[in-house]
Amino acid sequence: MEKKISVCLTFDFDAISLWLGGFHATSLSAISRGEFGRVGAERLIAMLREWNIKSTWFIPGHSAETYPQIVEQLVADGHEIGNHGYLHTNPKDPEDEAEILDRGNEVLTRMTGQRPIGHRSPGAGLSYNMVDLLHDRGFLYDSSLMGDDFSPYYLRAGDRHPNDGPYVFGKNIDVVEIPFTWGLDDFPAFEFVSSRNGIQQGLSAPSAVYEIWAGDFDYLYDRLGEGVYTLTMHPQVIGRGHRLLMLEKLVRHIGSHRGIEFKTMAEVARGWKQSHQL
Ligand SMILES: [Zn+2]
């Protein structure tokens, strides 16, 4: 069987917003970890140029406004930019959710000249309400859920979770979900975080992460032969030297296979919709 694998390199350019919004940091040391995101982003932009790969960047409005030069370079190089909220927060109040989604859209549209058609929830905190908002706003796709691994699917509206019966699945809606997983995300593996919620050890050897990331790719390629392989990375995390070397090695490994194609998530979502009716 001919192999048909799409590979999405995705980068969440959380930068300082992650520490302010996600971790409520106040120290300059914590905030400077986000500042390193600029260094990582510049290295990645250069590498992607060298590899001639178009990737997808989810950028909080706060990061875009803090680092307009990074957004400019990404647009100039033809990368896709998706909505990632404003200050990397997931408010509980539906009205606040709508406001943050719209603010992210407003900033990115103003800065890139294009309205984002993709969305990833900050910290993978997608709510039932947000599904409706994405549909209302005409988003093409989301990438925050883990209901499958290598196969996109349609988001559902109207899911319910009663405590006295089975889960109730709602109706498919016209927004594609391109799933992600923490296992193919650099943050839990690599980032040491000590916060009010406890300690995340991180700081994995790149060889251990390579084993996981390549292992999932090899399974997809050898056993399934068709699907979407999505990596989720953060410039402030993957941008350290030893990790970039690991990423280089993985991209070489993936690129050595026939029937694979690096694509943006928008390209994947459009292609998938053509062969999967709602
Ligand atoms: Zn993020």
C-alpha cells in the first residue's frame, strides 16, 4: 500500500504570556524564561527556512504584540498563524472566553493581514462552550483534543456528561479537530516547572524524547500507513541546543521516508474535509 502521511510541525509561541497568564509569575526570572522564546523562535525560523518546511504557529495576542518582528518573519516565510488566546488563559466565564478569542483574532488579523482559521486552546483547556464559539466564528479547525491520535475528526456540539448514565455524544459540526497529545509535546518532557500546583520534573534526555517521538512516527508509518503526525513544540522549550539537535535528527528521519509530506494544519484540515463529509 502506498503511504500517505502528513507531518505538521506546530509551534506555540507562548513566550512571556505563558508565565504571566498560565503560571501567574511575578519574578523577572520566571518571565525571562518566556523571553527566551524569541531566541528559540529565531533559531527555528532559520531551520525551517533551510529545510524548506512550512509550519503552523499558534500565537497568543500578547506574544504577537510583544514580538511583532517574529510575526513579520513568519508571515514573510509563509508559515500559518493560528489563534492561541490572548494571555494564555482559559477563563471559566463564557463571555470572557468569547472576548479573549475575539481579541486574539483581532490582534493577529491586524498584524498578519489574515484572519486565523485555526485555534489551539492555551494549555489544552478547551471547553464545551469554546466549541460553539469556534463554530460561530467560522474556524476551519482546532487542535486541542486527544480523542484520536493520527486521524482528524469533526468536533461535536451538544456533548453531555450526566453522572447517572453514559456519556452523550452530540452532533458533528463543521470544525475539524486535528488531535494533539502531550506525548508529542515538548513541554511536559523538557520543562522544569515549580509552581503552586507542584513540580514538573521535565529536563528529559533528548534521546528519551526522540525514542517516543520517532516511535509514534514509525508506528504510524509502518502499521497504519496513512494519517497525520503532529508535533507540538514551544520555541522557549525546543529552542535549547541539545533539543534542536534532536529535532534536526527527527526531521531527517521522517524526511527519509517515501510518501510523507510536511504540511500546515490548514492544508491538512482542508484536504481532510474534502474526503470526509460532515
Ligand atoms: Zn500555549
